[in-house]
Amino acid sequence: MTKTLIKDTLRSIAANKLRFISVAIIVALGISFYVGINSASPAMKYEANEYFNRNNLMDVCVTSPIPFTDDDIEKIEKIKNVTQVVRSQYVDGYAELGRDTIVNRNGTELICRISSLDVEKAKAFLDGEKDPTYLNRLDLKEGRLPEKAGECVVDEKSAEFYDDIEIGKTMNISRGESDSEISLKTTKFVIVGIVTSPRYISLDRGQTKLGTGKLDSYIYVMPSAFSSDDVNELLVKMRYSDAIDSFSDEYSERSNKIAEEIKKTSEEAIGSKLVELKKEYTQKIDDKKSEISEYNKSSAEELKEKEASIKEFKEYVDNEDSILKDLKKSNESSINSASATLKSLEKQLDTLTASYNADVKSRDSQSSEIKGYSELKKLYDDLEKKHNSAETELNTLEGTYQQKKTELSAKNKEISGHESRISDYETRISTLTSDIAELDSKIKRLEREQSSQSEKVTAQNSVVSYIKTEIKKQQDIIDDSNSTNSERLEAMRERTRLNNSLSTAQNELNSRNNELNDIKSELSAARAEKTKKENEKNQLSSSLSSERTALSAAKSQKDVLQTEYNNAEANYNSAKKAYDADSATLSKYMTSMNELTRGQTSLTQLIEKVEREEQEIAGLNISVTQAQIRYTLASRNSSIKVEKAEYDLKVAKSRYNVVDGEYTELKNDIDSKKETLNSELKSLQTTLKNISDLRWTATPRNELAGFDSFGVSLENIKSMSTVFPIVFFLTAMIACFVIMVKNVEEERKEIGVFKSFGYSDISIIFKFMIYAVLAWAIGVFVGTVMGTCVLPFVICSIYNMTYSVPNVGTVFLANYVFFGIGLSFAMIIVATFFAVMRELKYDPATLMRPKNITYNRRNLLEKIPALWNKMSYGMVVVARTVSRSRGRVMIGTVGIACCTALILSSLGLINSTAAVSGAQYADDGIFKYDIMYVMRTPQQQDASILKKIRNDQRTENATLYSNRNAIATADKDRADKKRPVNVIAMENSDEFSQYINLRTTHGNLDFGKGNAVITDKMAKDLGIGVGDNIRLTLPDGDTRTAKVSGIVKNYTNHYVYMTSETYKAVFGEEPQYRYIIVDAKSYVEDKDIRNLASDFLKEDIVTGASTASEMASSVDVSIDRIFAVVMLFVLSACLLALIVMYTNSNVNLSERTREIANIKVIGLSDHEVLIYVIRENIISTIYGALIGLVAGIFLHKVLIGFISVDNIVYGSSIAWWSYLVTLIVITLISAISALPIKIKVDRINMAETLKEIE
């Protein structure tokens, strides 16, 4: 291959950079997705195994209800392939900060496992040493390790999820009612560090016998924090376990085999201890029975003594009402007689007093009026004199007022005259000013004309002088004797000509002198006129100034007159008003004096009547006073008797209440003590009964909590990698195939040129191979880096929100990398090779001509005249173009369909995962209650805290709730699968329908005795149907069985619902109601629900509370990782769709350049041309989107099946907005891809394009 071909290849890349970059990007996307998604699961599995090996994770965990002995440990060490047995201690308890129990994400109390830590070995490991005897090595994330018994380190996930757990806080460990069973020296630990342990890789920590049976967190303390050296846990390491994949079948077989050997050893080791234990517990039971018998006797005597004390006061208290009733009845008759006499006298006194008061008031009034007659007469005379004086003054003020009014009117007329003259002067001055301005303009113009004319006269004088001088010169030549005749003759002719010119110039000079004189005359006249008008203006200005001065003086005088006029008017009006008021007052006084004269006679008669009434009132007052004294004495004597009787009864009642309260308290204490003793006896009897079943529990690593779900997550990623990456990769490779084929077709002319120059076919093929390989190599490099470094890291980071596994680094899995590289290389090389070979079969002349286009291909629409004849020209052209380019349209449709399916299925995954919390906890979801309270101790139906919650005005109803964890399996024939379940018990079946929405999928809701209702996901996983039995294995290994009567819908976790009657029949004991669930009233808002939850946390019995919204949020957190991965798919699919559409549009444009130039010549606008060009792309988009929507529905169902986990049921439907968003995204991508096409269409040169190549 020559340098020319290499240069031409580089020019081809530079000439169409976008196409070259598109190929590189598509290859990079395909490789990165295929390699990255397929590498994620193996990479995470590899990092998990490395993490387990580096931290020396145990292979089997052995626990025992009886402390291990040295002989026990020695027997386990002798088992084949066991290399290490490490001793450990642990105890489970409730985690508290202060007095409040920490509430976990499910609304129950947080149960924590406290394990011993070999601090010296842990420090050595952190310093780089790797002691093989140190198993389950901790990684310190923050803080330090414990240094004394009162310190601890907590797990990292708990510190992340619970804000209260942080370094420096003090954590209390309790076991509720049985604190004495805690085998710790101290129950308070200061948090000094945060760690991770390879034993706990997920949020599922395992099972416990406390609370709900589910372990939530773990902490490590020093061995000295335990009260004894007893060992209840052994960590076993088997040979060559580090060399085996922890998630493989081989590892499961080897670890299970060792676990089975340990279980066999336990039968022999524990068997020898059972006899002693049975004797010990039999003696304890006998002692407890004796204690109960003695206590029953002593408590019965105490109650009998207290009952005798109560009987003493009971009879007196019971007859309280009759005693008071008889006493009150005897006093009523005497009180009523005295009361009737008193009321009669008081009534007479009130009537007479009322008449007397009215007469006295009338007398005083008339006396006052008559007494004031002389004073009234004097006031009347003074007022009359004042009235006459005011009348005189009023007349004087009226004269002044009229005078000022006349003067003011005259002054206004004077001012109007001044203003009129001033206006006239101003108008005339304005006119003169305008005339003077015109004259100034005229004078300036004339002066300019005079100056110009003077210059012309001067110039003409110069011309005349010059001609005269020339005439004289010619005359001198004529007169000169030395001149020749020819010279004289010529001079004469010149003189004649000059004389004629002189005559003309002289006439011109005279004319200009006359014009100059006329201008001077006009200028003199204008100047005189201007002077005259200026003089007239000055005179008018002087007169105007005088008038203005006079006007100012007149206005000042008017202001003075106006003030005087206003004052006169005000004084007159004021005096007139006072005068009128005095007249009215004077008239009233006259009327009053006449009335006083008439009242003098009636006053004398009224005074005599008042004196008689005074005497009668005095007599009645004496009688009333005597009656009041008799009534008061009778009432007082009665009250004293009643008060004394009530006091005696109150003392007796108070004493009775005290004694009765003491009796009730004593009885409650006795009943409580009896219940405790009976409970202890029952516990001892149950322990004795179960002693024969005591065994060690050996749990292989692959059965530890979280390991199974982590393996399922890895399988989910692997399952997703079988669909998304392959579809994505094939779509990308199809796009690359189209681009490379089109690239060869566009350089058809160059192929003909090189062929005509004698280049071999191999050289020409190699030229295009270089182009393809360069783009492919760049894409492979970028895609491999993204697929090995970025995508696995991102996916692992998302899953690490739930799992505690180190993040992956660079992952190079050769099989996926080389398969992706090889397939992409083969597709690009094959496409390029066959495209070039297809062109090389033509001769150079044919190649250098434009490729002939076949137009005679008929399409289906042409065979339907009714439709074809009604189509527009543009649609006809598009239909024929689509028919002619079926391959390209099909490839574009397939590409868009794939991208649409990827986007829709990805959004569908978001819908399915996001619907979980709402379906479980929303108002119309499964759990209809709003709050769950955690109690410190189990409660009964008559508990006071339950009554308080029910009586709150925000509460609709509340009930007790029991939750117990177990492991569910099918019957013995199908016990290969197991699922952790929550066994829920309530008092009766009606409460289930009120607080839990039980929507049956199979069977009926039959809560009869022995029947249980289970959730559908668990039933499907375990293969359990209606009528089958479900086995429930408790944390202590005890197995119970219940009959399945119905299967109901559920979305998170697995549940078994049963009534308290069924619970007692299945488990042999009453449910432990440690929870209260609350249904708030419908109008109560979320904020008030949170307040309701926090209000009752103040009660000592309540240790925690969670609202439904908080529990829903915890579910959302656990599925957010899927959302992040899905959004990565959506963005990548959008980018791929954009490149596919752009590629298809670009190919379409390049093939139809001459056609586009033709329609531009016809006169179509740029917009019409663009629509004409992209219609084919629009059709591909529509077809591809419709096909992609259908394919996306099926792809979504496949993906839901792949990502499903054992404790969550994802939604199966796609929301309507996902379809809408998918179509909008595809439309936007189509519009964006059309922008560069528009630019290229606008740049098409019609003349150059339409040139003939021949």
C-alpha cells in the first residue's frame, strides 16, 4: 500500500469526522456494555472471595445452649479437614441509647449481638500481621478498637442507617424482662469505633431468640466484658477453603459435610450431660412448686386480715345516702316555716319601699326645680341684656362685611385690566421679536450678497485692466518699427479681438456695479426698518414692565382686602350664630319659669305623703329583722348538723378507700407474684421437656445470613447480562455495519480513480480496512476501559448500599473482552470487505459515474388506486423512496425498535421497583395501619397504654400485635427450600381485616383453629398450596406445623397470619403482644401522625415507634440500587438511539444529494426540503417506536423475572407515563438527529451537485 492511499484514508477521516467518531462511539458503547455488565457479577464474586480469604472468614459456626467444654472442642478439632477451632462468646440484647430502645427499619426494637473480640490479634491484623488463628477479622473504618470492658465497636451499616449510633455515644444492652440473664459484667458500652465483619455482609444479620427473632446489628467487646469464661460459640476453619469459590457447589458440599460431622459429634458430647441436667431441672421444679405452695398460704392469710379491716367501714359507707337524707328531712320543716314568714314581710316591705322611693324622687325633683326659680330668673335677665348687645354688634359687623365686599370687587376689576394690557403688550412684543429676527436674517443674507458682489466687481475690474494692458501691448507691437508686417497684422487682429472683449468686460462690470448698488440700497432699508422695530419693541417692553409692577401691587392690595373680607365674613357669621343660639336659650328659660309656677302647689301635697310612708317603712323593717333572725337560726342549726354528718361519712369513706386500695395493691402484687412463679415453673418444665432435644447448631458459611441473598443478587446481575448487553451490543454492531457499508458506497468514485491508476484490489481493500480498523481500535480501547474499570465499579457501588463487600477495581475477564472485540472486529471487517468487493466488480468508468438508481420498483400502495391517487406528491416520493431503500429503512426500524424496547423496559423496571413501598404501606396498600409502637414488656387487652392510645382524639382504633420470626419450609417431602417469615398473631380474625388488607389469590380467609394464611411469594417459592402444611422452625430449632387455609397478596417480606387461638395451638403458648398498631383517623395528616407517634414515646412502657411512611422509606432505600443501574441503561440506550438515527439520516442524505438539489432548483423552501428528506427517518422512527413498545413489554417481563429476589414482589405493569416518556425521548432524539441533517441540506450546492460527470 502506497503513501497516497494512506494520505487519502486520513483525508477521508478528516472530511467526515462525525461518521468516524460515530463508529468509534458505537463500538465503545457496545464493548463497554457487553464487557461491563457481564464482568460485574464475576468481579463482585471474585472480590467477595478475596475479602473472605483476606479476613479469614470461618467456614462453620457452631453454637450450643450449653457451654462448650475442652473435650467438646477437642472432638471438633479431630474431625477430618478441620484446621482451626476458635473459641468465642456472644449474647443477644436490645440496643438502647439513654432510656429509649433504638427502633429498626421495620418499626420493631433493634436487637444486637454482642460478641467477644481478641483485641491483641485484631490490632496485629490492622498492623499487617495475619495470624491464622484469628478468624472473622475486622476492618476498622473509623475510631479505634476497645481497650477496656466498657468500650465497644459497632458495625458500619448500623452507623449509617441509625443517626443515634455514633462514636462517643453510650449504648445500653438489655433483654427486656430478663436482665439477670445477660452474661455481661456491664450493660453500658461507649462506642469507640466503627468496623465491618466478613461474617455479616448484608443487612440481614441472622436470627435470635429475642423479640421478633430477627437480628439487626452487631457489636464487639473485650472478653473481659463477659461475666464468665464460658464459651457458647466456636468458629471452625476447614482445609483448603480459601482455594474454593464460596458460592460454588463444591464449597457447599465440603462445608455441609463438616457441619453434619459436628452435629453427629454433638449427640455424643451432649448425651452424657443430659442425665445431670434432668436431675438438676427436676429439683428446680420441685423447689419452685414448694415455693408456690408456701406463697399461696402466706398470701391468703394476708388477704384475710385486710378483708376484716375493710368490713369495719363498709356498712357505714354503704348507708351514707340514707343517713344524710333523714337528717336533711327533719330540718326542712322548721326552715320552710321561717322562710315563708320572712318572704311575706319582705314582699310588703319591697312594695312600700318602691312607692316611697318614687315619691321621694318626685319630691326632690320638684323641690329642686322650685328652689332654682330665683336663680333662673336672674340668669334670664342677664341673658336678655347680652342678647340685645349681641344684636347691636351684629349690625356693625354686617356693615363692615358689605364694605369689604365692594372694595374687593373693585380691586378684581383693576387686576383684570392690568392683565389684559399685559397680554396685549406681550403679543405685540412677540410679533416684533419675530419681525426683528426675520430682518436679521435678511440683513445677513444681503451682507453676504454684498460681499460676494463686491468680490465679483473687483474681479471684473481686474479683467478690464488686464485686457487694457494686452491692448497696449499689441499697440506697441504695431507701433514698433522693428516689427514685421506679419507681426503687425497679427497684433492688429489681436487688438481688434481684445477691443471687443474689453467692451464686453466693461459692460459686465457696469452691470455688476449696478447690482452692487441695489444690494447696498436694500441693505440700508432693512437696517433702518430693524432699528425702527427695535425702538418700538423697547417702548412696549417698558410699558409691559410698568403694567406688571402695577399688577403686582394690585394683587398685593387684593390679598390684604381678601383677608379683611374673610375676617369680616367670619366675624359676622360667628356673631350671627351666637345671636341665634341666645335667642333659642332665652325662649327655653321663659317656658321653664312658667312651669315652675304651676308645680309649686303639687309639691306641698307630695311632701305630706312621703312623711306618712316613712313611718310605715320603719315599722315593717323591725318585723322583717325579727323574721330574718328566726330564719337564720333555723338554717344554721340545720347546716351544722348536716356538715357534721358529712364530715363523719367522708372520714369513714377515706379510710375505706385507703384500706381498699391497700387490699387491691396487695392482691395485684400477689397475683403478679403468682403469675411470675407459675411462668418460671412453666419455663422450667418446658426446658426439662426439651432437654432431650438439645443439640449443637452447626451453620456452614453459605447458610449464614445474607450470603444466600448476595448470591441471588449476583445471579440477578448475571441474568440481566444475558439480555441487556446482548441486545445493546447487536444494535450497536448493526449500526456500525450500516455506516461502514455506506462509507464504501460514498467513496465509489475514489475506488474508480484508484483502480484506473492501476492500484490492485488488495490495496484498495486495505485502504478501507485501515479506516475501519482505526475507528474500531479507538472504540475498543474506550469501551474496554469503560467495561473493565468504570461499569463494574458503578454497579458494585450501587449494590454496596445493601451489602458490606469491598468495591471492585479493574476487572479484565478475557473471555468477555476478547469475544466482544472479536465479534465487533468481524462485523466491521466483513461489512467493509464485502462492500468494497461489491464495488470492485465494476470497471473504473462505471465507478466514476454516479450510481444508477432504480425508480421502477412498485410498492404495495400503488396497487391501491383509491389511496395512491389521493396522496400528495411528497408522500408519493417518500413511499417510493422507502420501497426503493427497504434495507436501510428496515435497519433503521430495527435500531429504533431495539433502543425503544431498552428504554421502555428500563423505565418499566423503575415503575415495578417504585411500586413496592406504595403497594405495601400506602392508604390502599396491604398494611392499613399508620403507626407501630414497641412495648418494653408484653401487654394484655386491658393494658392502660392501649386504652390511652385508643382514647386519643387522633386515633380511630388500636390493637395488640404479635410478631415472631421463623424459618418456613414445605412439608417433609418438599423441604429443600426455606424462607424467613414473620408470624403475625392478633386476637381475632376481624382485626386482620381492619388493619391488614388481605386480598386472597387462592382459597378463603379461614382463620379457624389450626389454620394460617400465608403470602403468595412464599407460597410460590416453597410450592405450598391451600390445604398443605407449612413448617415453622424457631431459632432454637423447634419445628411447628400449621395448615394453610388461604394465600394472600403481599409485596415485601413473607408473613404467616393466624389468630391468637391458632398461635396457642401451634406454639403451645400465648402470643407475646410486644407491639401496638394504630389506625389514625382519616383527616389526620402525616405531620400529625408523626406527632402522635412521638407523643406516646414519653410513656415508660413504650420504647419505640415507627410510622408507615418511615417503614415505606426503608423499603425504598433497599431498592434504590436497581433504580441507579436502570438509569444507566436508559442513558446509554438514548445515546445509542441518537447515533443510530443520525447514522440512518446521514446515509439517507448522502444517497439523495442530487435528488435534493433537483427539488431545491424546483423552488421548494428549506423547511419543505428538510421535511422531504427526513420523512423516511420519521417513518423508521414511527415503525421502530411501535415495534419497540411491544418488544419492551415482553423484555420488561423477562427482566422482572431475572431481578426478582426472595422477599420482594415487584410490580408487573408499566405505568402510562413510561410509555409517554419513551415516545417523547425517541421523538426528541429524532429531532436532535435532524439538526445536523438540516445544516447539511442547507449547504448543498445545487450547481456543483447537478454537474454532469461524463
